[in-house]
Amino acid sequence: MSLFTVEEARAELRQLRPVIDEVVTLRADAAELAVATSPGGSPSDLGGLPELKAKQARLDELITLIQESGAEIKGFAPLLLDFPSELDGEQVLLCWLEGEDGIDWYHRRDLGFAGRRRLPE
């Protein structure tokens, strides 16, 4: 497992932004299509089962791209990414939550999201 510095993680997040934006859009589209294609669901202008399958396949590709970057996906809705790192000799995860501008938080691996702390300046 490779470790990111804070700056490397922030740079990687910037690189991933177009992928993240597409994930968010596809996630919403797939949710709508899943309801539309369920029994009793109301039709969607987005299409039907073939379009749902295509969006799910594209989501799988995008998730793979994120994982290949070294980021760990910890949540899907909202999207939550962790970047393995080390601070003051301790292994931590630099944490980004959908809606945040950048990476400003970290937590110990054993504490998870509940143990998030602001990164030191």
C-alpha cells in the first residue's frame, strides 16, 4: 500500500474530480432508473433497463479508476474517499466527503469517520 502526502492526496483528488462528478451524476440517474424499472415504478425519461445496466457498468468502471488511484472508497452515497497517509509517524487516512472542497480531515484507520480531525495547518 503506497502512502500519500497531504499534497499528493489533494493533487490526486483534483485529478479525480471529473470522475467524481460523473459518479455523482450516474449514481442519481441509476437510482431513478432503478425505481422506474421496479414493479409499479413510474417511467423515466432516462430510459429503462438497458440504460440502467449501461449506467451501472459505467459506474463500475469509474469506481475502478478511483480505486486504481490508491484512494479507498468508504461510502457511495454520499461518496467518501480515504487516502492512506502518515502523520507524525502514525498511519492515518486522509478523508474527503462529497460536498467538501478539498482534503482537510484525517482519521486513524481504527477510528473511522467518527474519529475525523482537522489536518494541522
